[in-house]
Amino acid sequence: MDEHTLRVLEFDKILRMAAASAATMPGKALVEKIRPLRNSAEVREHSALVSECRNKVSAGRPFGIEHFDDLSPLFQKVRPHNALLAPFDLRSFLPLFYSALNLKTISSDLSCPGIGSKVSLLTTHGEIKKAIEGAVDREGHISDGASPGLSHIRKSIRSCETRIRKTLEGLLKQNSLAPHLQDHFLAERNNRWVIPVKIDSRGSVPGIVHDVSNTGETVYVEPYAIQQLGNELESYRAEEKLEEHRILRMLTSLLKEHLGEIEGDYTIVAHIDALQAIAVFSEQMAMVPPEINEKGYINIVRGKHPLLWKVFKKESREAGLVPLDLEIGRGHSCMVITGSNAGGKTVALKTIGVLSLMALCGMHTPAGPGTTFPFIRGVFADIGDEQSIEHNLSTFSAHMTRISHIVRQSSNDTMIIIDELGTGTDPEQGGALSCALLRKLKQRGAISLVSTHLGMVKAFAHAEAGMINSSMEMEEITVNNVTRYRPAYKLVMGEPGTSHAIEIAETLGLDRDIISEARGILAGEGAAIESLISDLKKKIRETDNRLKEIEKLRQEADKVRLKLHEELSDIQSTKKSVLSRSLREAEELLRQTKREAREIIGKIKKSTQEEAGQGIKNLDRKHDQIRQLQKLHTHEKIQPVRGVREGQPVFINVLNKIAVVHSVNEKTGRCKVLVEGKEIIVPLTELSEPSDGLINMRDVPGKGTGQAVPAYASGDSEREEELNVIGHRVDPALSRVERFLNDAALSGLSQLKIIHGIGAGILSRAIRDYVKDHPLVQSSRRGNEEEGGEAVTIVFL
């Protein structure tokens, strides 16, 4: 990646913002060294890891990484053959071991599989951690419990010191020595215990002088009485140093033995720390993981520059930060941004560049959902005044030097950002060079974003295919009939901007006579062009507002249509439910009526003529009830027949069949019809008009090649000659037998078999009683052994 671009886009400042949340020095260093990744797969993988870390951060579940400094110097210090680390250096490894142990616990966490996979490689080195903890205390001193030998030696030292103190305290209490003592306290000089004696009395206290005070008035004497104990203490202290040296060498060797694994843990912990720092940065700005596309286009939704966000947040006015919306790469690869000075053109360019770099580094971006960036090889930017006195370069020369390098590097996988294109020289020649440059970049396929004030470049971008004008919007404010302009910092796609230089200069306090003269000089073609652009922008805004109103109305209409559709669906569902329930009730009434009819027929056979007449009346009443129910629940599209005539297709309600009228008897109110090859006589009141969903005219008998078949009935006219009702209750079984007999009669079958089983005999008796009196049945019998015996009934139609 171009380091100059990273510098002018101030990307290092963005990385320092993210690195501030790192817990370790190596983690912080990794964040500050982040650079764009090599391919889109790496970008997506890194972004996914940041997302996993952010989920834990937002859930308040820290990783448990403790602070530690850069351990690289200590790694180098451990490598030599005779290496010996100081106690404090040994203690410096403990935060690394603690961090590794804490991270190891999330290796099986299903919520962060990517992080879990990485931390599963940690070795943690619990034994080394335990050894250092037991040997070195928090102040960096070797503990008594570092070894049994050291513990014994230190006990001996303390015992010897106790005896020395007691001896010296006894001397200090002697009255004969009191005149010669400078003070009544014990001291240590050159690792020997002494007492302070006046300089003039140094011969009065038998012993060895080990030191003299700065004033020269006091000598520090080790009395002969403790000399032997002092020698013993000196010997113990020498043994202590030897044992401490042995312990330090042992711990250093332990680190050296596992140095490769420790460095591996160091790398993993620092990497996870860097990821969690980036995740905290993402959480602070409510960033989103960007989409990476392979189609070479950018779509930024409500993008924010992190440095601007930081400034606005510090001043507690985040709401005032205007987000950036931009799309480029689909239909146009070059965007020319124009507008007034201090209007936000440079900020917009830097925001695009910084967000693109963050996405290419696998970081989240401060933008809204739907933001997407292409994977590109490089970003090249020319922003700011590159004038150099040292290298004898003017502003124009410096820009051209940089732009020449950019053009050579440009290709279809690069992004080019140039601020103030064509400045620093004659406007006409600068404009011509700028137009030629933009055309060259477009031909090379690079995504180009430039800002300029040159009208020639605006016109060129408007006329050239694959280019688009855009501008930084200015708010028009009128106070006391005086119009002023101020930046809105909003990028408007598809329209060029005007500089408003005179108006802004007036706002900033430039003398009115200068402003008036400038307007007079500008009057003419230039002013007309600026006026035309302003008028066009006003019309575009008016059109946009109207389109927004139309879109609002369309959305409201969609809501109403959706609501009506839902209500219609509810009505249809309710209707189906009611119809289904009514049909079930009608079917149950029909079965009940049939049972009552059979009972009445049985009574008629055994009753007198008067009783038989009453039974027939009951049958007629039941028949009328069934007809009324049938009419009530008949499909709404079926209408009664009007003017029945010969050859007319009709629908027979009771049979649920299509038929053709053969002849009509008006006197009796009946007609002869042909249904499925059979001639039957039915009342005219049982006929209805067949609907389009029930009949196709070519299928009507005598009108085509086939027989009439309802649209919802099976097209197969052949029926099985057996019916199995084993396991059914009596009423459902009789209902099936009824349909079986009707279908068999229409199919022209003469012999049927009903399989009902033996069981308790309830079902078999009910079926045999039912078929015995059925008008379609000629006779019936039990099955013989070959047919099934008592388990079946044979029916002859």
C-alpha cells in the first residue's frame, strides 16, 4: 500500500484511536501497524474475527487479557547459554501466562468459533507460572519458599541477627559505656552490625571501626563481643546469594527450555488483544462490518470520518456530524466533486479514502448497513499542498510529480483520490490537463474521486460517459432581505456545485465596495453560467421533493392494499371454515335422516294404511328439510335451472353429477336425464345450472367424446368391487357403504363385496340390516369360506 496515501489520509491517527483500547504493548503495536490485507478472503476472515470480539465486548464478557510490556528484549536475554534473568524480569512473564490461561477457557465457546480456534493453540505453561509465582513475590524479591535450602538459610540469618541484637542491646545498657556513645541505636555498616561511638571515645569501646559519619563526630564500631556472630551472619548471607543465584538460573533455564512455545503464546495473545481493541473501537462508533464485493463499486451509507466523530464527541455535539452517502462504480467510475471552499470537499474525499482503507484492513467501518467496498490492490491519494522549498518544487510541480506516479500505478483494481485537481497554474491549461487525466484514469478502469473549482472540468464530467458531477450542498439563508450561504456538508450526487466565493467573502467581512466591484467584474458569461447552475439545482431539489412525496403516497397505498388483502384473506378463510362446518352438519343430518327413513320404511311394512300414510308424510317432511339444507349449502356459483329443455346439460344436486336432459314432463314436474350412460328420472327442482368449474361442454354426453365428470370428481369411471370398513365405527362405515353402492350402481356393477370383519358383530349386523332395505340392492348374503365367511357381506344390485 502507498505509504504517502496513508500519511495524507491520516490513517495513522485512526489506528492510534483504535490502539488506545489495547491491553498490552504488543497488541497496541500490532494495531498501529495494520495495513490492507492481501486478498478479499483475508479481509472477510479478519472482519469476522472483529465481529466475534465485538459480540463479547458488547455482552460485557472481557477476554481477561492482562497488561504486559514488550517481552521481545527478555526473549533475547533468555537465549544465551549462561542466561540469568533478574527476579523482576521473571515476574514480567506472569501477565502473559495469566492472559493465555484466561483466553484458553474460550476455546470451546460456540459464540466465537474463529477466536476459539486461535486460542486453542495456546500452551499456557501453568507449571512455569506456578514456579515463578512461588519463587518471586510481587515486589520482585525471591521468596523464602523458593526452595527448602533458601528457607533454612534465611531462618539461620534471622536467628543470628536476633542474637546479635540482643548482645548489642545489652552493651548499650551498660552504664560504663554510656558517656562514650553518640546515640542509643543499632545500625548496619558494610553488612556488619555496629553501634555509634563518639569520635573522641573510639578507643574506649573495644571493637572494629567500620565507618565514620559525614560530620566526622561519630564512628561506627563493631564490638569484639559480636565479631564471631558477625562472621557467622556473613557466611549465611553468602550462602543465601548462592542459593538465590541457583534458583534464578533454574527458572531462567525453565523459560529457555519452553521459549518457542512461550513466544507462540505471546504472538497469539497480542493478536487477540489487537482484535479486541479494534472491536472496542467498533463498538464506540457503532460501526458495521462492511461487505466486500468483487464488482468494483463503492456504496457508502451514512459514513462518518472517525477523526471528525472524535472532535464532535469531545464537544458533545455528535448529532451535528453530517454523514456521507455515496455510490460510485456502477455506471460511472469517476466522480468530480465541486463546491465552495470550506464546504467539505476535502473531508468527503478523506472520508471515502479512510473508510476504504479500514475495510481493506478487515476493520469495521463507521457507516450504516448496506455499505460495501470493492477489494482493490491500492489506494493512491494526492491531498494538500506539497510545495517543497528544499526540493525546489512549486505547488503545481509537486502535484504533477505525485499525479504522474499515480497515473503509472492506476489500474482497474485501484482507487485514485485527488484534491483540488488542476490548481496552481493557468485555469485553462490546468483544466485541459485535468480533463485529459480523468479520461486516462477512466480508460485504465480506476475508481477516481477528485475535487476541483474549474468549470471546464465540471462541463467535461457532465458530457463524458462514465463520469458524474457531484457537489457539497450549501444552505441558503435570508436575513433582512440579504441572502447568505453556509456549508451543509452534504454530498449531492448528479449535480455540479458553485463556489459562492463572493457570498462567502461577504459573510466573512470583506468590505462591501470590494464585493460590489467583484460582482460587476463577474457580470457576463461567468455569472450567467453560475446562475444557470443555481437554477438547475433548485429545480432538481424541487423534483426530488416531489418524488419523495410521490414515494410517500405510494408507500401509503401499498400499506392500504396490504391491509385490504389481509382482510380479504381473513374473510375467505372464515367463509371456508363456515362452509366446511355447515357441510359437515348437513352430512350428519343426511345420515340421521336416512336412518330415520329406514326405520319409517320398516314401520310402514308392518303398519296399517293410516300409519303408513303418516310415515310417508314424515318422509316428505324430511325430504323437504334435506332439500332446503342442500340449497343453503350448495356452491354459490350453482344456480337453479330455468326453462329445462331437451339436450340441455344440467347438474343433479342429490347425485352431485353432470347429466343431459333426454325428455321433459311438465305435468309431473320431472324429466328423464342421461348420466354416465344411465337413464334416470329426477324432479326438475333437483336440477341446477352447471358452472364453468364443474363442466366442460366437450365432455357432456352427446356433445363430445367423453362423459360428464364434475371438475372436482375423479375422471376414472371404474370402481373397485370391494369395500373394506374394518376398524370403522357404525355411522362412518354406513356413510362409506352408501357412497360405495351409489358409485357401483352408476358404474354398472352387479356384485359387490363389503369387508367388515367379525369382532363383536355390531358392525356386520348394522351393514347387513342397512343393505337389506336399500333401494339399489336386489339381495345380499354372507360370504362363503372362499370369499371370507362371516367377515364379509356379498351384495347384488
